[in-house]
Amino acid sequence: MLDFSIAAAADALRARKFSARELTQAHLDAIATLNPTLNAYITVTPERAIAAADAADAALAAGTAGPLAGIPLAIKDLFCTAGVRTTAASRILGTFVPPYESTVTANLLRNGAVFLGKANLDEFAMGSSNMTSAHGPVTNPWRRAGDDAALVPGGSSGGSAAAVAGHLAMGATATDTGGSIRQPASFCGIAGIKPTYGRCSRWGIVAFASSLDQAGPVARSVEDCAILLGSMAGFDPKDSTSVDVAVPDFRAACARGVKGMRIGIPREYRPDSLPAEIAALWDQGISWLRDAGAQIVDVSLPHTRYGLATYYIVAPAEASSNLARYDGVRFGARVDGQDLIDLYERTRAAGFGDEVKRRIMIGTYVLSAGYYDAYYLRAQKVRALILRDFTEAFAKVDALLTPTAPSAAFAQGDKPTDPVRMYLNDVFTVPASMAGIPGMSVPAGLDASGLPLGLQVLGKHFDEASVFAVCAELERAAGFVAKPALRA
């Protein structure tokens, strides 16, 4: 039952081959068994899940069920869920219980989904390894061949990715600011898509960097991601950045094929330091698409080299502004002090972890008088050039194919002490985030240690359908069937 895809499980539920309660209980049992090892969930909500499953069974019997009726999902603990603790993996929000539901999760509930609990993440989504959570690191279900060292699942949506890869959920919500859907999907051998900025509402999602944050799904297949995104997406008048465009049939796009499509290969994504096995997988992906009838076109994105540096100015600047609200007075756990300033200092020192403090300080610095023009304003100008590069490339091609990450998952003990080295994990994902275009990672092969590697497909604004078409073709060609060592 745990091996079903979302598509297959939905069909089986409607055929009454098993009940939503049975499917949900199987996943709750799996969580009870493996979550102590993986730490993929911060909060598990078994009573709510069973009640939602029973409601789904009743709707299925009455013929009024939504497309996700009875499907058990994990919800990244960045999405506000009414009546369920939402921590953003931070001590400062450790007891926060929202009285409202985020738009994305409300859309999923509207369509009958069952929420199993809240998935772990890097604190306030700041990280590439899921090692910065106040609730402890998440462990990747995969293991290197002949080595039992615990691996990172990627970040910040590491809990979502680990839960799906470990079969502790059929799919999960995630967010992507600079690669936090695509990189963990690659590390955990699953699929994940960051849609166009504005495709999914940000209302009710705890903010990191408001001009970059975007919700999306992770799941074990491209089709399952298409089903979930179709439910999550849509215009929301409560979000000023939500765009009022129609949501197409993403699932139908998965069967479209790539014959006649033009696929761009950006030369800047092939640096001299690119590992040979990553380059070989990329070349294999190019061959698969060419064999399927796509035309391969070399393109250039000359400002890609500045993407990472630009991102780590813009994102911390926005974070320093967004996180200013957590002062122990209006928001967040309070640590009393001798006066107001002392209260602020004690509250934030106790409530925030090292990585969050680092990014707040960087962001405050680049926004300060005397440095705003030199750093933040210049970064925004470079960001416009990065977007222009993509716009010019998409005048020639329908989609781009690149690696997702510069490596496979690394061991928790191998965490770089230099934060800049950790930031380099996002080198292939950040440019698309800066431009606001959709990007998806699909598992395509294994490295020499038997760990999954992903390929990334980037598309035009609001053309997720083409991204799904290309990723589905890669998925068919790759025939990726490898399984992690730890799964229910």
C-alpha cells in the first residue's frame, strides 16, 4: 500500500480496493517506525489524519470526493495550519498555533487530502542540508554503498523530501527560495517542482525572502507532482504577488512528449570543476531528449556566474526585514530583560539559530546606510540581467536542461565549517529563483556510491506544462527504480 503512487492510490480508493483510513493508518505506522531515525516530521497529527481519512471515505462512498480524497501528505512546517503547531523549525515559534490555514494547504484540504503532520526543515528555510533545524537534523533515507554514515537530505525542504523518499507520505508541500525544492528532491531521489513565482499563493507561509519564496510539491513521480501542483496553484486575492492566470491540466502535459521541442543547454552550467559523473548524466539526458525527437540548442546565460553572489545579498536583505517582527513583543517566544532593548536582544539570541542570525546580520549590513547602493541596489540590477538572459534564451528554446546539484547527498559529518561552501550547493538552482521561472528536478541516475542524482528542467514563466512534458520524458527514459535503504 505504501508503494502506490498518488495517481494509482486515487484510482484504488475510488475502486474501493482499500479505504482511506487503511491507507492513512499504514503511513502513520510507517512514521511511528522510521521517524525516530529520519526525524522527517516535527509534529505528527494522527487523530486529525484519521478523522480526515474517514471524511474522505464518506465522500468517496457518496460520490462527492475531490481529486485528492484520502491521499496522505506531509506539510512543510512553514505552512500555517489552523489548530496545528507551526514552528518554521525555530525555537522562537516553538509554541505557535495558527488560527488560520495557508491558502495552499486550504486548497489541498478542499480537494480531500489527508495531512499526516508537519515536516522538518532548515530553520526559517535557511539552509541547504536540513542541519539548521531547532528540532534536530533530518536524515536522508539513502545510504552510500558499503557505508552506513547518515546523509543529509538537502534543504531546506529536507523533511518533506525524506518523508516522501522514505514512504512516510505519498507527497508533500515544500517551498523553494533558492533551490529548496529541487536540491532535496535530487538528494533524495524524488521529483520536485518550483513553479513560477506567483503561481501558488504565499499567504499563510512563514516568510524568508518575499520576492523569492514559492510553494511547490515533492512526490515520487513527475505525474504525482503534476497532480499536487494542480491542486496547490491558483490566484489568491489575499496575496499581492499572486498572479491571476489559468491553471492548466499539468497531468495531461506529462503525456505530451517532447517531439519538436527545442531544448537549450546553457554552457555556463558546465564549469571546469563539474564532477565527471554529473557531466555524464547531463550528456545522457541530452541524448534521451534528442532520441525522443527534441532539438538540442546551445544557449548562453552569461550572468549565471553572478547568480549565487546576488542571491546571498537579496535573500538575506529580505530575511532581515521579514524576521524583524520576531521581537518577543508582537511575535515569537519572549525572554524578559531589564528593558526593551535587553528584551529584544535576549529574545532573538535565544530564539534564532546561528544560520538565521548570520543571514539577518548580512541582510542588515547590505541594507544599511552607506552600503545599500554598493550591495543591495547593485544586486537588484544584476538580478535584472539574469532575468534578461533567460528571456533571451527562451526566445530560442522551449525549455532548458541542466544538472540539479553539483553533487549527490553528503554525510552529516561532512558539513562544511565555511558557510560559503555550503551555499555553493545552490549554484545550479539559484539563477532560476532569481528570475522567477519554473524549475523541476527529476531523478535520472546514481553516482558511484549508489546515491541518486537529478536533472533540472527550467521553463518559461507560467509554462510549467512544458517543464512537466520534458521531465516526464526524462523519467520514462531514465527508468529510475532504485530505492533508498530506509523506507517503510
